[in-house]
Amino acid sequence: MKVVAPFDGFIEQSKRVSSTCLINFDRNKYPVPASYANPRVSLHAYSDKIKLVTEGQQVAEHQRVFTPNHELPPRVIYQWQHYL
């Protein structure tokens, strides 16, 4: 069988956006544009980035943050443009 589409390897999770426009993933919080506060989005986790998708449209992309030492507190990543 011939593969016609390029391989797009990611792990998908459904996430609810908080009222503060953040989603939790791997102990960290990532922002989503304010117009998407409260509904569910699809999170696509790649090895180096995460993409947030809703209704087939990408609404945000962030570099994935790893915290190897679980004794450190989780990080909150902000993108001020999402709050305008």
C-alpha cells in the first residue's frame, strides 16, 4: 500500500481550556487565545512542540517545555497576544 500523506506523529489529548485561557499538559500550563476560553480543544503533542486545534483549525502552537526534575514547580507559559 502506498502512503500518500506525510507521517505526522503526535499524541492527541482532549483538553478543557480554563477561564484564564490555559490548558494543563505534562505539569505545565500553556495559553490559548481568549476567544477559546472554557471549551474543549484537541492537544497534539509532538516531541518538540504542542499544537492546539479546534474544529479542524490550529489556534495555538508552543514549544514543548520539559521539567525533568519533578521537585521543581510546574511552569506557566504566557503569550500576551492571546489575551488581547
